[in-house]
Amino acid sequence: MIVPVTTAPLTNYTAAMGALNVPANSTLVVSYSTASNLINGGIFLPGANGAGQSGTTFVKALDCAITEPTDLTALGFPNAHVIIDAELSSVGAGLALISGLPSGSVFPLGTTTVTYEATSNAGCVSSCSFDVVVSPTAPTFTQVAPICVGGTLSALPTTSNNGITGTWAPIIDATTTTTYTFTPNASQTCATPTTMTIVVNPLPTVAFTANPFPVCVGSNTILTANVTNASPTITFGSQTANMTIAAFGTPVASPLSGILALAPSNGCAPFAAGLFTGKIALIQRGVCAFAIKAQNAQDAGAIAVILYNNVAGPIIPGGAAPGVTIPVYGLSLADGQAIIAALTANEINVTLNPPPSVTYLWSNGSILQTTDTGVLNANTDFTVTVTNNATGCTSSVTVNVPVTPLTVPTFTQVAAVCSGSTLAALPTTSINGVVGTWSPALDNTSTTTYTFTPTPVAGQCLGTATMTITVSSIPATPTGDAIQTVTAPTAGDATLEDIVVSPTSVVWYGSLADAQAGSNPLPNTTVLTNGAIYYAVNVVGTCTSLPLAVTVNVTLGNDEFDSVSFTFYPNPTSSVLNISYSKEISEVSVTNLLGQIVMSKKTNSTEVQIDLSPLAESSYFVTVVSEGNQKTVKVIKKN
């Protein structure tokens, strides 16, 4: 308990204490204790009264060199009257947490205010508040260097340079620039997430142009390789954006640094004189031509002009501006807005960078060319290795010199014709619209290949075409007797198959007109009419011979062979033909298709064998004579 000695009552007590020396303006620290058998848990609170000491009371004087316990009366306080100006260590009802977290809690990052209230047995309340400040710890990592698309990216470390563990997201991607987020583990209560952007530079994208163009198959051309993704850039602060080169002005050949100033208007009207002196003007697209904006900025002292889009996407400022000599570039809307967001008082320090230099190396195994152009042969494979010297990224592209296939004229094939037939003139315009001429002249007597040569047309690759027109010879007229007698048991047994002609594959007609027109052919099973004329035509492909007229006489008789008892086999045969009849056979003869007897045999037996093996493969007529009657059958000889 702290008792100010300046209080009036204490001054009197100090004089009464005698040997107790209390310095002026000092503090007397005392504590009280009571006998354990007193009420209220053994705690005695001296009151501020003048009634004198009652009961046994002791005082502890920490700095008074008094042996404790000491009765107040021994100190010279016959009438103890103490002013209490200190809190007791006992609070009666105890402590209550009003806000914040209790002792032993895990406190979050930031400041947490903790408030307690203490209530004594007497109902007196006192409060105390204090702040618990937990400061965050940021994980630190070594920045990963830029790579080229497809390069190797090792897994990011899961423990930071300052010992914080956690995980990264998203998954490592070696194909595009990505920002990865490190999230500390839950046990790292004071650690905050952090990010790392790993730049993945694109490989050079190569486009090719050829002059002359189109390049026709088999010709030569000058082939030019062009890297389409090596762009000029603008650097502002820690950011870099790609630009496009305007169709006018003079692009920078080396980095140009200076202050970029945002134009106060759209630039369609002249700016105030000297507004952009020594500065780079940033002007938005719209209302008037690019050239007008650039000219007005140059007239106001600008050393370069950046024109940014007013819609999403990049722009290439076009048009003509002979008077504009400073660098002029185009910028996308998003990049223009990013620059504006970084401005201070509408200005910022920037650097305009020319496109990175590119190295070319052409090779086809024997030819090396280090420029972007060269005279190359069509249909020859070349490998061009292109290196972006700013990023070090390299692309090797094997190209076949761009060629345009020849447009080959197409025509409907002329069908084969027979010698002497009419040939219509060939068309001079193909089905696919190619105009030209044919050579040689048409010939309807022999098979000929004709060549179509297109008339040259600028910008088109036209090829020749050929067509072979087959001219077939007229087949030979069939041979055979003009008058033939066909003997049959009945009229219905005599058919066209019984007429002997060569070749046997002729087509029969019932009239000369039908034979000449190729109309109404007769089947070989047609029953012959006695005395009628039939016409045989030799057909090869689409060509027909002159007809052979055959007059037939049909003879009927009862002395004919008994067909039931007459047999011959095998048919076809390659050697021996077996003939059997119920009556004695007197003679067997073999006739070819020309009507020539090629084999004959006399016999007097009902069973006859005749060896056909010496004969050539063909069809033959075998005539069997018995008792003055004869039977002729067709036999096929096979090798």
C-alpha cells in the first residue's frame, strides 16, 4: 500500500512515531494482514476513522527496519488512522475477460486488444486493457531467372530462405509467364503468403514470304523469314509492354529514355506551343487520323508519340505523314491504361526500346545463309534457326520453300472409238476453268495421246494435261459357210448354236438392219427357221464387224442318232475324248472353227476314244457317223 506522506493526517502521525524517520515527500509502503480467524476470509481492511486501534493489528514496514510483526502501538500510533491509497492483492469476486483472448491463446496477425475487469468482495470494479501485437513475417525466396518456352523449370522450394514452410500454386508451367503464390503452412502463424512471377519468354515465331509469289512447283524464289513476335517495347517503372511500329515516323534504333506526358486532349487540334518539349506524348486513339495527332504532338515539341487504343486490343497506327519524323508507336488499350495508372502528376519516366535483334541461320546441309532472305529452290527443305538476342530464345524451323501446286486442267475422258468413227473437237476450256490449246491434231484412225497447254495467266500456277483417246480396230468379219444345213430330230432342236462360224462368240441378229444398228440381238437358244437368213457380228469392245449372212436349211429325220444312248466325255478335255453309242460307230472326225478337218478316225466299235492332246486350245466340232447317220457335238479343248 502506498501512502503519500503529504497528506495532512500522516504529518501528525509522523511526529508521533518518534524514532520512525519519514523523509519529506517520500512514500511509506505498508501492507496489512489479519489473524486467520477473522471474518471475510482472514482479510482486515483498516478504515479511515479516528476511533483508535481495535483488536490485534500488525503492520509491515518494508523500508523502516522494523521487526515484523509489529503492533501499531509499538510504533507510536495509539489512535491508528491510515489513509489507504493502494489496491489490495485480493479482488474478491476475481478477474473477468471482457474482450480479446485469454492467456495461453494463439493470437492472430495484427493487434488484439485484451480487457480484464477485477471486482472486489465489496463490489468495487476496476478494469485494465492492453494490446497484443503480432507482427507478420514475409517468406523470402531467390527469384527464378526467366526461361524460354519449353525450358526446364525445377520445383519451387517449399521452405523459404528465412525458414518458412508452405506450398506453391498453381502447378509449374514452362509454357507461359505465370505468377505463383506461396501459402505458408497452418503452423506458420506469423507468416504471410507471397508471390513470385516466373517469366517464360516465347520462342521466336517465324513467318515466311516469297517473291515472286505464288511460287509454282519447280521454280525459284526469294524466301524471307520474319520474326513476328519480336516487338519494340516501352518500359515504365517495373513494367514492360509491347508496342507496334506506326506506318510513318522514324522508329528508335536504340533505347530512348525520357518523360512521358499524358496529352490533355485527343490531339486532333494543335497543342499549346512547347507543351511536350523534350517529352514523349501519350495520346488516345479516336476522332481524327493518327497522322494528325502525331503531327500536332511533334509541333508541340514531342520527341516521340505513343498512340494507345480506345478499344480492347493492340493497334498499328496507319496512314501517311511525310512531315512526321519522330518515332510513333501503337499501344493496346490495357497497356495504355496501365501507364496512366502509374503516372504522377500526369508524367512518368519511360524508355522506348527497339525490337530485339534477331539472328538468322539458313541451312540445307550445304548452303549457309545468315541473312533473313535468300534465293532458294522450290521443293527444297531448308532449316532456319532464329535467335531472339534479347531473350536468348531460339526456334529452329524446317520449311519447304512455300510453293503453290500446279492447277492441272481436268477434262471428261473421251470414250474409246472405233477406227474411222467421228471424233468431236476437244474443248479449249477445262472443267476447272483453264483455257488453252490441244496438240497434235485429232486422229480417228489410231490411238493418240493429246497434250493440253494452258494459256499463261499472271499469278496462277497452271500445269499441262494429257488425254489418250483409244481408237480400236474394226473386228474381222466372222467366217463360215454362207449356206448351212442343220439336221435335227425335231424342228425345236435346231438352234443358232448349231450354225458353225468362227469365232464362236459372235452376236446373232435376225435382220441386216438390226445387225448394222446393234439392235435386238438373238439369244443362242433361238430356234432356227428353215430357209431364214441369220447375221453373225464379231464384237470387240465397242467395235463391231461387218455382218456374216448365213442361210440355214433345217432337215428333220427319224434316222438320227438316239440321243439318249449317245454319250461323250469329258467336256472340256485336255486329252482323250470318250465316245459311246448303242450302235456301231464307223467314223469320227474333228473340225476346227474355220471348218477344217484337223483329225479323223475310222472305227467299227460302239466305244471310241480319240486323243485331242495334239490340238491347240480351242473349240472343235466332233462329228460321229453311225449307219449312215451323223451326230455333231461341240467339244472344248483345254491345255
